[in-house]
Amino acid sequence: MAIGAPLGARAVRSEHLLEPVWGYGLASGAMVTSAALFLIPQALSQHGQLGSLGIALGFLGGYVGHTVGHRFAHLDLPIDRTASELTVHALSAGAIIGAIYTAMPSLTSVLGLALVSHKAPAGYAAARRLAERGRSVATLLLPAAAVGLVALPVGILGFSPTSGFRGLFFGVAAGVFLHVAVDLLPECSTGSETCPVDADYDGDIHQLQDRLRNHAALSAVLGAVAVVAAWALVV
């Protein structure tokens, strides 16, 4: 997140129309693929049924929190909705990662890549949203540190929850993150944050939307390909 956040904060100053499309497209494509390759398999390997339930709870919980939380959009709260969702994901994942690292230290390279591949794009996308709203990206320090804050004491204490508990919590973490990733996919329409189309555009707005959608699709696919390539090298 320390790598991605400064890039996202700086990118918001760009006035090029394709920049947010490619930025969000690459980030969200990488995030969806990271969730599919690293987070979801871990949840299901711990406990198939409870892991699946956790994914559903996390995804729907993220959606409900994001939707209902819209009423707080006009309040000057110290943390952004996207940042709060990432914090919930990080806290849940941190507890399980600490337990997994303690029990299976041989997974260091795989879990390390899993963390980097989804935290960096998440940091970019979340920082860009904060910067667009004129808010400080410093609020991302909480979700950035949350994994370590929970994983370290869990690892030191040697806490080893049951497989069902691990599956449920890893599933919730995966579901929340998957919701954030899907929410960031570029949607090229008037008023969109991730693929903005100005209603006052002087030209054929439908043609512009179609062109931006092509870029959105290509960028998301390339973001996914980058994660798959990194995964293939490590695994």
C-alpha cells in the first residue's frame, strides 16, 4: 500500500481522460485476480463450507456497509468508506495470516506475493478516491498496518484457531476485498468515479463511452494478466 498510495494520490492531478480508466482498470483487474488466486483458495482450503459462507458474508457485508454508509457521505468523518472496508478486510486477514504463517512457514513466498499483489493496487485505488475528494491519504495508514498489527501478536502467541474458524474469517476477508475490487472496476457513465464521462462533453458522448469502455476492459484484463504472471513465477 505504501507503493500504491503515493501513485494514486499523484495520479489524481492528471487531466488526461484515459488516466483514471487505466489506473482503476489495472488496479481492479489485479485485485479481482489476487482474490481469486490467493484469498479464496485459502478460505476454502481451511474449511470448504464455512469458507464459502465467509466469502458470501464478507461480500454482502461490504456491499451493505458501502450502500448504507452513503448516508454518512456528507459528514466529516476521519475515515473514508473504501478505507474502512479495506481495514475490515485487513484485520480479518491479519488474524488468519498470523496463524497460517505460524503453522506453515513454508508458505512465506506465496502469501508474501498474495499480500503485495492486492495491497499495492488497493492502495492506489483508495488513495486516488481520497485525493479526488480532497481528503488526506494518511487515513490509509490504518488498513496498511492492520494486517501486521493483528498477525504479529497472533504469530507470537502461537494462537491456532480451528479450521472452521480460519475458513470463516479468511472467507470474510476475501469477500470484503472482492467487493472492494468489483466496486473499483471502471464503469463508464456520467458521474462515475472510476471512468468519468462529462455530461457536457462537446461531441458524441456515446462514441466516447464506447471508446472508454474498450480501454476499461483492456486495462482490467492486463491487470489480471500481471498478477497471473507473478503467481506463475512464484508457484
